[in-house]
Amino acid sequence: LAVQKVPPKVLRTKLQLPVKTLMGPGPTNCSKRVLQSLQHQIIGHLHSEVCQLMDEIKAGLQYVFQTKNRLTLALSASGHGGMEACLINLLEPGDTILIVKCGIWGERAADMATRIGANVKLIETEHNKAVTLEQMRTALDRDRPVAVFMVQGESSTGLKQPLDGFGELLHRYNALLIVDVVASLGGEPFFMDSWGVDAAYTGSQKVLGAPPGLTPISFSPLAEQKLFRRKSKPISFYWDLTVLGVYWKCFGEEDRVYHHTISSTLICGLREALAEVAEEGLQAMWIRHAGAAARLRKGLKLRGLQSYVKIPEYQLSTVISIELPPGVDDRIIVQRVMEKYKIEISRGLGPTVGKILRIGLLGQNATSKNVDLVLRALDDGLRQASVSKL
Ligand code: GLV
């Protein structure tokens, strides 16, 4: 048989990408050290060097999650994979889950849990207000769930959910606490063990500053218990943490057993990103992100722009949401900022589309210099949008 089609011409051009400053809710830019680590030749997913890096990543993740959980690893996935893995492993068909829906991530978790055949109950809040312990207690009395899903950093609204006290409350009702920390881990204080969180996941591409593609996840001993006492196997092999845990040598086994082919390139990137986190220290990172967020909020206030989240306690340091002034087209702002400054800022997402702009301060981009840069670009974007209004 003869080859019919000519090879695509587009593939004969040289690959070229511009450098952009990523100040949306993620991904963020990688440091030089992380980028350099991505240039290593590929090695096998069970070679001793990769296994060693996986052990080092596990130690780094236990530090960033602030946990002693042995079942701590990185999934080959984006943050969505973390959400799905938590729900698929911790829910069986017919189980009741209570989902706090403050924005798009609660909405998505509800969709996934429904597909699993769980009985989904919701606590819905105004999009710029977090849920209180009192509201949670009422919902627990009403629904008696086996698990509760919450989001620490709701990137679609810029809302921070305080978490202190929730784990203790849930455990009194025999419910597990699942927390999405995709947009917050490393930039906001998070204490997995002290706060009684049973399952948490983040994205490598957010504050940690690694490339997208890996999703750190951790399960508490209580979550492990639920996992090993299931009546049925989790519906997905790929997300099954009983087998993934063996690949990551989490249960004290002698040897790892093949589960899937993890990317040694992404493993190198995450290892170096975690090394940088360890060098800076979590406390220093939290302070740096809070400082950058305060500087940005001050700049926005000086320009007469309003935060979408009004209550300071609920304002996230990693994703800052700004109310769109009336009649202003957010698309023009975002486009101008990208075209002229090569800076990414974002429009709203899900329930906030057309209502807000979102600026991310993630990882190495959470600096005064970048805040000043993004404010200058925003001024220009706002000018452009007001000219277009005339
Ligand atoms: C993605 O995480 C987003 O918030 O846009």
C-alpha cells in the first residue's frame, strides 16, 4: 500500500513559543532550575533513579501538606484527576456525600460524584462567602454523609474557605473530610493532620511551580481504612489508590509494582520545584504570597476597583478576584494585557464569567515586581476597554 497523504506542512516549521508571564489562576511560570531539570533524557518509570526521585517527592509532599500520611503520592493527571481519585476511592454507589458549592469546583465535584452513583447533597453559599461551622453542623444533622467535599481556594471566585474545626466536627459524625487545595497549597497555610483533613490534592502547576501534569494527593489513615474496607473495587483502575500506593511504595512493601508509565520528565520537574519550596520554607512562602496579595489589593483599591470577595478573612492570597466595573468588556482587558505585555490574566470562570477578572499570584510570580507589572498592564487594559465603550 502506498502512503496517500503528504506529511502535514505545519509540522515542518520550527516549534516556537513566546515567553509569557502567567498571572492567571494557573499554570504559573517555572523557575530556571525547574526548566533545566526537564531537559534530562527520559528514563524508565521503574528505574532506580526515578524510584529515588519518587521517594524524595513523597517526602516533599508530606512537608507541603503538613502530614505524616504514608499514602502520599503524585497522580499522573491534572487537578481534576485528584478530585476524581478522591471521590472514586472514597465513595461507593449509594453513599451520601455533602458538597460545599461555592463556585465551579463544588459544581464539578457534584457532577463526578453523581456519575459514581453517590447520593449528592449540597451546601450552597453566596459565591463570595465561605461556609461556617454552624451551617456545616446543620447540614450534617440533615444529611448524615459519609464524606464532605470542600475547596480551600476556590479559583473561580477568589474565595478562601477557613478549615480549622471542620475535620473535628466531621469526625464526630463519622464523615471524612475531602479538601481541594489545588489553587492554595503552598500559598496559604494548610495543616492536613492538625485540621483533620482525610483527603487532599493539589496541582503541580500552581503554587508549587512545576509543569502541569502531576497531581499530589494524600490520604489519612481514616481514608485508608475506608479504602481497604470497601465492599466493591473503585470503578477506575487508573485512580485506584490501593494499587497506585503500591507503585509509590506507600504501604511498606519490598518492591514497587508497575501501575502505569509515569513521566520521568515531570517527576524531575516536580522534584526540583519541591526542592525550591523546601529551601524557601512554607512559612516564608505563605508570607510572600500574603505580601504580594496585599500589595495588589492596595493597588486595586487606589484605582477604585473592588474585590469580589469582601470579607478579608475569606480573601485568597493566590487568586485575587476583581469586580468588573459596569459596562466594561473583560475580553478587551484580557486581550490587551496579553497582546501588549504578554501577561496572562483571566476572566471569570463558571458562575463568575462576565462578573470578575482574576489575577493569580502563584509560586515564583508572587512578587512585588510582578504585582506592579500586572497593575500597569491592567491600567492599559482598562483604558482600552473604556475607549472601546465610546
Ligand atoms: C483553573 O484552575 C482556573 O481557575 O481557571
